[in-house]
Amino acid sequence: MGKTMDQGSGPQHVAIIMDGNGRWATQRGRPRLFGHHAGAKRVREIVEACPDAGVKYLTIFAFSTENWKRTQVEVAGLMGLFRRYIFKEMQSFVKENVRVRFIGDRPGLDDKLRALMDEAEDLTSNCTGTNLTIALNYGGRDEVARATKRLARDVRDGKLDPESVDEETLPRYLDTRVLPDPDLVIRTSGEARISNFLLWQSAYAEYEFVDTLWPDFSPAEFARLVGQYGGRDRRFGGVKT
């Protein structure tokens, strides 16, 4: 959908790479899944903080296409956590007027999880408050590859003139096609990389890399980072006049 924010205004769309659950648990002598459970609880608090912070769209990176490389125990535990989280939170999302969407390669997930994802999306489809997008089995390069395949099929089937393809065309095929581009991307845990997250969409996003591990990332810190955004000079390649 492209850029939507005016200079000096707060971010409409914040995306978060939630990193540090495993290290948080290890520091406490607990298994990594203990950290993931703590991180899931933190998600609720940040979602609840969005309206007061003026954030309309929140996208969180829950599980990447590369995370399948982790141990079978951790992956199985995460999948179980996702199923329980979605099932448990669905009614709360409706009550709090939160619209839920999922992005990523759904066929790679198990049937029960996909069914819960579909149910959550359907149940919250009329909600008009915070838009929560959860990236599950998501990778930026994978998303662009899948979008390109769909675009190529439309060209093949005569639905799209290849001469009309420009930089506004591909976004209509991305998982995020109904969302504005992120204005601010936050990564927790002290790592300074984007890890294949929203590669196309974040071309003009501002980034914040913070040392806080995700389970310790508080609504107050979230509000502080959102507030700092308003003072940034957003030129989108132009020159300030």
C-alpha cells in the first residue's frame, strides 16, 4: 500500500522482531520454551499499549522460515504454544476490538494450527481497533518469491500486462497487501539485523535496535520508542525544504 505517514507524526504501523526469549530463559536457568511462554505474555501487554501510543497497526515476527532449523523439541514446543495462544486469546481479541491477521507460508504449518488461524481471522474480521498481524512461518525472501509466482501466473493467464508491472504492482501480491508499510521496525535483544523480516515493506522504515530481551520489553519502553519517532526527519529520498 506504500507510505502513509506525514513528517513529524507518530508511527501508524510498528513492526517488531521479538528476539531474546531463549537468552532470557537461559539467564534464569530455565529451558528456552520457558522464555517463549514469557514472551507470549508480553505480546498481550504491547497490543494493549497500542491505542494509547497511537499505533493502529502492529506486526510481530513470531516464527521465521529459518526457525525450522532449531531442535525438534523447541519447534514442537513453539507450535504447541502458538496453538494454545491463538485459542486462548481469540475471545479477548474480539472483546478488545483487535483485528487479527496472519502472514507467512501457511501450507508449511499443521492443519490444527491453520484452522485456528483461520478461525481467529474470521472471528475478528469486524474489529476496528488495533490491527495485529502475526508473522508465522514467514520469511521476507520467501514472501517475495511466492508473490512473484502469483504475479507470473497472472501474466501467463492474460490477467496482467507485463509492460504494466512497476514497483506498485508486486505489493498487491504480497502477504501484507491490505496493510500500510511499517513506519518503525523495532528489534529487541541487542542484535542489529533485520533477519529477513518485511524486506520489501521496510524500504523506508525507521529502525530501533534495543538491548532489552523481549520478555523484558515493557509497554513503557514501547511508548518511549514510538514517541521518539515523531522527532525524526522523514524525507523518503527527497530533500528537506
